Amino acid sequence: MLIQIIRRTIQITGIIFIIVVPFVSLYGVLVENYRLAMVDGEGWQRFFDKIDTLVRYFGEDTAKVARSVKGSLFWSVTIKDFNISDPLTFVGSLFGSLGFYSKLFISILPLVVITVLLGRVYCGWICPMNLMFELNGKIRNILRKVGVDTFNVSFARLNKYMMLIAGAVLTLVLGVQVFSFIYPPILFNRELIHLIYFGSVGVGGVVLVMIFLFEISISQRAWCRYFCPGGALWSLMGAKRLVQVTIDREICDDCGKCNLACEFGLDPMRGKMGMECDNCGKCISKCKPDALKYSLVLPWQKGGVRMERDEKKEDEKLKTVSN
Ligand code: SF4
Ligand code: SF4
């Protein structure tokens, strides 16, 4: 349970951040142009007063503070002089320009290192879309309860790796960052900025709505499971992660709750998670103590099953009981 509280807190903090930052930038623009006092509406005046108080907390030169965070948190962001970017940005830039930008490469390293060590945790713990796509499952449950049928079609997981390759090839051919048009975290971030600045959403909003409707009616968690090029990249980078969910088959009583909890359709009960697992820990939270847990698995060790069940011992136990 604690794992899920921490995970939700991180996800929600990310979402609050991407809502607050565009407002702070807008505030900065207003301050620089001496238009803060001219904002229409009492409600908006009060709102920008609150932002003013928040910004002053970080320094008296409010315009400078507002300028210190630039970009999109879920694509490439600069906080003071520190840059952090999504590795998919680098892939796009590499294929789009056929150039190696060392600054961009350095900016993806924090997330690359985290992923190599902890696996696809960006998906399970950071991506704002994960939280929203998980809500789709709840909507599906409500629809089922009121008698509306939903489908759950499976697709090949390979599709998302094909999307990654196809996106890279298209970026090479067109010279445009194709990923930025289909990658949900950046779509969401960009549309939110658009909404805050211009009061409208663009075509990215339509793409997101289509994904939501598809997941609700046709295939649960389809995007992350089968189609996300970012998900494919995170999976590849975290294939040999050091921290993995493992199962102790001696303790497991085959109740199957973990498999039901896994929205990625993996098989934690038999230790078959592979590189798709995002270490979200939902299976651990549903499991009895210690059967499933996070373990350190070194690259030369086999992951998945921590302790195999001793079938012989179990047979003997059953025989004794039946005698
Ligand atoms: S698969 Fe894509 S959309 Fe899903 S959580 Fe990962 S990065 Fe976000
Ligand atoms: S196996 Fe467990 S930790 Fe991995 S994705 Fe499924 S629920 Fe999350």
C-alpha cells in the first residue's frame, strides 16, 4: 500500500508541476510587459497574486525566477542551468538531424541511468498518462456495472517496438520529430500549455481523446502495452534492470491476485514479467507479505522467481495430510 501512495504522490506532483509551470511562465510574460495589473477579471487577479507570492518565495526578481523554468517537463525542460530530457527526444534528434548533440545527450543521462537501474519506472511512476490510463480501467468497470459491454482485444507487444522503429525512420525521412506528435506525455504537456496560453487545444488533444476512447471501449491499457514508442524505448533500456519484482514460490499460494492487478497483462505469479514490467508494484500491493517483492537482481542472475517451490516436499506434505 505504501508503495502505491508514494507512486501516486510522484505522479500527482508531476501533474501539478506541468499545470503550475505554464502559469508561472505566463505570469513572467505579464511582469516583463508591465501588464500584471491589467489582467481581466477579479478571479484571475487573485490567482496571479497567489502566483506572485509563490514566485517571490524563490527571489525578488520575479521575472527572472519565472524564466528559470523553461520547456516541457515531459519532453525537455531546463530548470535554472540544469537540463533534463526524455531519451525519445534524443532518438528523434539523432535521426532527424543526423547530428549528435552532446548537451542533449547529457540531458537524457539522468533518466537513462534510472531506467538501466530500475527498469521502465518512468511509465509506472512518472508518466502523467499512466495515472490517467489507469483511470480508464475504472471507467470500464463502471460501464460494465451499468450493463455496457466493453471489449478487451489483445495486440502484439512487438507493435510498440515497430512504432519506435517506424517513428525513427519517418523522422529521418521527413526531418521532423515525429514522436512529438504521438507520444502521450508530451501531447498532454503541450496541449495543457496551449490551453493555459490560448484557451484552446489542438490536434494533440484529439489524439489523446481517441486513445482514451479506444482503451475504454476496445482494449484496456492498449497504448502503453502495445503501441507507445516511448514505452518500447524504456523497456529496452531497462531490460537488464537491477531492481526487479521477484516471487517466492514457497510463500505464494497461487491466488492469482497479482496477475489480476497487473494492468500490463504480465504473469508475476510465475515470475514472468520480462522487460515490459514497469516496477509499479501493484502486484506486490495485492499480494500476501513477502511472496512478491522488489529484489536486487545482478545482470548475471536470473530474475523473476526468487525461490522455486519444492514440489517433492509438497507432495510428501499432501500425502501425510491425506493419511
Ligand atoms: S508507455 Fe508511454 S504513455 Fe504509457 S506510461 Fe510509458 S511513456 Fe507513458
Ligand atoms: S508485474 Fe507487477 S510491478 Fe510489473 S507491471 Fe505488473 S503489476 Fe506492475
